[in-house]
Amino acid sequence: MQKAKIQSKNRKWDCVPILKYCDFERGTEPGSASYNREGGGVPFIRVGNIAAQIQEQIYTVSKNIKLCKKDDVLLVLDGSPGVVVRGIEGAFSSGIRRVIIKNPDKIFKAFILYVLQANFVQNTIKEYSTGVTIKHASKSLEYIQIPLPSFPEQQKIVKVLDTVREGVGGQEKIIELAKELKKSLLNEIFNVKIKNQKSKLQFKIQKWVNVNLGDVVNLRKEQVIPNASQKIFVGLEHIDSGEVKLKRYGEVSEVKSLKNVFYPNDILYGKLRPYLDKAVLSDRFGICSTDILVLTPKENVEPHFLIQIFHLPNFLNFAVSTTSGTNHPRTSWNAIKQYKFYLPPLPDQREIAKILQTVDQKIEIEQKKKALYEELFKTMLNKLMTGEIKADKLML
């Protein structure tokens, strides 16, 4: 098999083995006996925290740790090989490597942050990855080659890419503000009844009734063996944390065992690691993982209203409190159907859904803009790292 190589279009640049200029310090596994969630010790950074955006933070009091600072570059080589990040502080796991620059006068640290994300490096990591369930790519370090522009030119490349990344960061701030607005609205809408306050939104809260989730939702129990008639498969990996719409799908041909069936207006709720906040409203027919509960709103419930209940902090805390299992904590339908909340009359449900959908649409628009910035960043990154375009001509 032909191995990935850097295709540099700038003949003035040397292409060098990355191990000649960088060391990769491996993290440790302190052991679960040293973990806590109360903030004791130091944050313990696992692959899932940076590769899968797992929000739950654990801490360790162990002395068997390797520490990273916020300006350190981290590379994941086990589990999700190729993920590169900076800006994290704490102890890091054995699946992560901290990049140590051997020759600071030859290699700019921020340049390494970017070159590790270039296609030719990512392709090498992928080609030398082993394992089926869990990927391992430490061997790839021996084969990674990088361009070596002059130090001033590295700085210029970094400046251009930093500028584009600022555009991504600007969009992230706008999205975060929109999400904060939605949280404020959710708090206003769903807490006024509990606190016996007057709502600024003028809902007649005296008509809201206290219900269990199981009073307004049915568990759909239809299951099938996947076949060609099903076009869409949804796994937990296709559901984005905190989102209310299903935006990504998998191929049915990728799965074989018994799966749950879902229909339009069903709610797909991820019962595995409920702190990940995975619950979306379906707009089509398909099949999904058995780690996803398929819930059907009853006739007196507006689906676009009900989906918001699953993202309330109170519900998330309740679901997490009902989990069992250590490595793969799960909740269940029997547990979450006991969750209590106040249900408005159907007209109010529809009005609330309309208000929140407007904010969700704003968030979606800004997320699309962010995706465009990210695509621009990837294009610029690879063209700059191969010398196809010169940083001097793009100084912003």
C-alpha cells in the first residue's frame, strides 16, 4: 500500500520527519479510584472530552499524572486519532500526547498546531492507525513528515490562519449568545409556574397542569432487522448535543442487528450518558440504535414544544440521577417517565414552540455561517502548508 506523503509545491522548503523537531509526551491513566466529580485535585482530560465534546468533567487526586498548560498543543493518538487542540489545562490521559518542541528557534509552536491538522499529516495518521473498535496511531509518528519554512514564514502562515480562526470564533460567540437567549426564555417559560411568578410572556399559567412525562408520551416498541427498505439509520453519533433537530444520518448497510423504528414527530432520546443532552425531533421514517428511546407524543401535546422539555437543566439532572453502570451509564424509560413538569394548554404549547423555534432558526443560520468559515480555514490551511499559496500575498 502506498503511504501518504507530503506534496509540497514550494521547492524551497525542506520536508523533515516531525520526530526530529518534536517529542510527543504520552499521558497517564491514574485509575478510577482517584476520580471525583466534585473538583478535588486537577481536571483529568480524556480523549472523549476533546474528541467527542463530552461535557462531563472529572478530576483526579492521583500523583501519577502528566500535566498540560493552556498553550500546549495536544494530539490524540488513541480512540480518535488525529484530533489536535490547544487551550486545555490539567492532567491528560494516555490516549493523548503533549507536543514538546525540541528546537524553539526552528519551529514555532503555533505552526505545529496547524501543520498537524493538514491533510497530509491526517492521512498519515489514518494510514498507520490499527485496531477495529478502538483505533491506535502512535506508530504514525515515525512516518509524519512536515514542511519546514523559515521561522519568519511560519509566523506569517500562523498569522493568516489565526485571522481566519478569529472569524470562526466570532461566529461561536454569536451562537453562544443565541443559546443563552434560549436558556433565558426556557427559564422564563418553565420556571414561572414552579416559582409562582407572573410571566412576562403573558401565558395563563394557572391553567398549566402538573404531569409526569409518561402521561404525555408513549414509548414506541417497534423493532426490525435492518434491510434495504429502510433508508436512514440514526446512531448516538448522529445526534448533536443540545440540538432539537436531526441533522445527520448513517447508512442502513452499516448496521445488522435489531434496531428501533421511528416515524415523523417521534422524539429520539439518547439514554446512554444522558449528560450528553441528546434528544431530537424526527421529521422522517427510519431506524435507530437501541441506545435511543423512541418516544411518541400523545394527541394533546405539541411535539415541537415537548422536545424542549428534554433539554431543560432540571430534566438533564433528573435523568443523570437515574443512571446505572459506571463505564456506560444509562437511564431508562421506566426512570425518566417519572419526570414531573407543568404542561400548558395546547394553544400555549404551540405559541411557546413558535417562540423557541425562532431562536433555534437563528442558531441554525449562525451555525451554517460558522461552517463556511471552517471550510475556508481548512482550504487555507492545506494550501498554505503545501506552498500552493503564499502567506505574504494573504497578510490580513
